[in-house]
Amino acid sequence: MLIAQTQVRNQLLNMAHSNRMSHAQILLGPEGAGGLALALEVARFLVCTDKKESGSCGQCAGCVKSIKNIHPDIHFSFPTVGSKVTSEDFMKEWREAITENPYFNAFDWLGKIGGEGKQGNITALECNRIISRLSLKSFENPNKILIIWLPEYLGKEGNRLLKLIEEPPENTFFLLVAHSTEDILNTILSRCQLTKYNALSDDEIADALVRQKELSKEEAQSIAQLAEGNFQEALSILALSNDESDTNRSSMFLDWLRKCYLGDGVAMTKWVETFAKEGREPQKFFLRYGLHFLREFLFLKTTGSEKVRLLPTELKTARNMMKVLDFEKVEKIAQLFSDCIYHVERNANPKILFLDASIQLNKIFKNRD
């Protein structure tokens, strides 16, 4: 289910095919760009018994089991919630998730296992489980592979794995899928080879939506431009789009802007009380739509061309806003929306968050610090 990332994929498979791949790899790239899908493809190649130049054969016993995510020599470790649990406690849910869509993020995953709003971690108990499992002989294939999804959640417990990563059992490979190296111990980073992959392009996301969801090219491109290189975000937008028309979303957004511009405290508060009842995903979608509107507004303001992806009512509002919004203000509003997305993902109180955002918007409109 890997989308694009052909160059990185081929690089890794070529190294594995010629026995030049480091025993410990960090696959580093942005969320929703396919790091986990890439790790799964490399792991499947390593257990394939009839490797081809183009990749795993897809037909041998190793491939059949790895495609179903049940190969006994491919092990997984990932964030859970609580100090007395391990990945093994949630392996059923994990296999379901990666089979359905390996582009999910930490918030999706923790929500699936009942940990929404809680701090995820990879525990000391989990690290001990990893050491124990990898010390055993492989079951069916000469190679053993451990995929650690989001090693950022290891924290200081990563020290427990240092010796294992530095001196692994024979034919043992570590694939660490990360979005940032800032929270990974330097001692782990120094023991791994770093392979970077990029965010997906709009065209790559659009092509995947056409293939997988049978959308028209126009619909797929529209969603891709909102997703900003994140395929999981594109799927979330698609799901919400099926429930909410472009017109309704547009009118709600424009109504908010007008209320914030006028600065009517009562009207803004009523709007916030209504919007706060929406779920987290619709709120994120709404804010991402706002970022899309700002991008199209900037294109209109910069070029004067009305060949923008805006509905007629949006275009009319955008023209009117050109009189009151300069580039500095647009930058401030975009940053405000991005900050709101960050806090929505972390379960901030929606009433407080969006009331504050409404006040900040009014200040930006009116040049008030």
C-alpha cells in the first residue's frame, strides 16, 4: 500500500538485496508520507524467499504471511498507554490498523486503543519484551525484523535497547519509523543509519485517491491541495467531505471571519458555543480549510488572477478582504490557524481555544496588539 517514495524504496531494497543494508535504520519523514508503509515493504522483502529485482515476489509463504502482517519473524513495537502494558497487548488492533491503512498517526492510533487524550509511551516493560523476543531464534526465515513505530515515544527507556542495537543477534534488522529526531536519544541515533523520505506531492496523493477511492481527478486534486503532503489527512478530509458540503463549510468559515472582523463579542461567543460541539476532526478540517482559503487569497492578491479554487461566494469575500488584509496579516492568521490545529490535536478545550482565536482574529483585522 506504499504510495510513491519509489526512490527511497528502491534504495533500501537494493541495499538489502546486496547485503549492504545497515542492521539499524531510521526512516525519517513527515507524518502521513508513508514511513510505516515503507518499513513494511522493506520487512516483507527481507523475509521473501524468492526476491526479484523489483521487490518481493508476493507469492512465497513468507510474502503471504507478511502481506497479512502475521509473519512470526516480523516484530512490532509501538506507543501504548500505561506503564504495565506492552505492544503485545494490542497486537490484534495493530494488525487491523496497518492492514486497513498504514498512514495513520499517533492520535489515530491512541484513540483506537482507548488512549485518546492520554500520553502515549513505549515502556520499560516493552523494551524488556523486545530484548527477550529478539534473543530467540527466528521461526521461519533467517532474518528477524523489528519495526519500531515512533521511537520518539521511547524517551529514556531507549537506553535499555542500546546494547541490542549496537550488537544485535545475527541477521537481525531494526527499522525505526520516526517523524522527528529531537526526542530520540543521541546514543540511539548514532547507532542507526538515517534514511529520509519527503512529504507526498499533491499529484501523488491525488493519484492514490483516484485509485483507492475512485474519485474524479478534480475531486482528488482538491482534497490533495488541502492535505499538504499527508495522505492520512487526505482520507480524513474525504470522510468529512462526504458529510459536509463545500457550501456549508464555506459559509461557516466566512460567517466566522465576518463576526471576528466586526468584533461583536456576543455574536462571536454564540458562534464558538455552536462550533465547540463539533468533533476534533471536523474542527481540524475547518482550520485546514481556512489555510486553503488564505493560500488562494494570497494567489489572488499577488497575481490578480481569479483562476483560484474558491466558490463564487468565497471569491467575493476574498475580493472584499483585499482592502483590509495585507501580507503580514495573512501570515499572522495562517500561524494562528496552524497553532489552533496543534492544540485541537492535543485536546485543548474547544470553547476556550476558539474564543481566544476569535479575539486574536479581531485584533489582527483591526491592527491591535
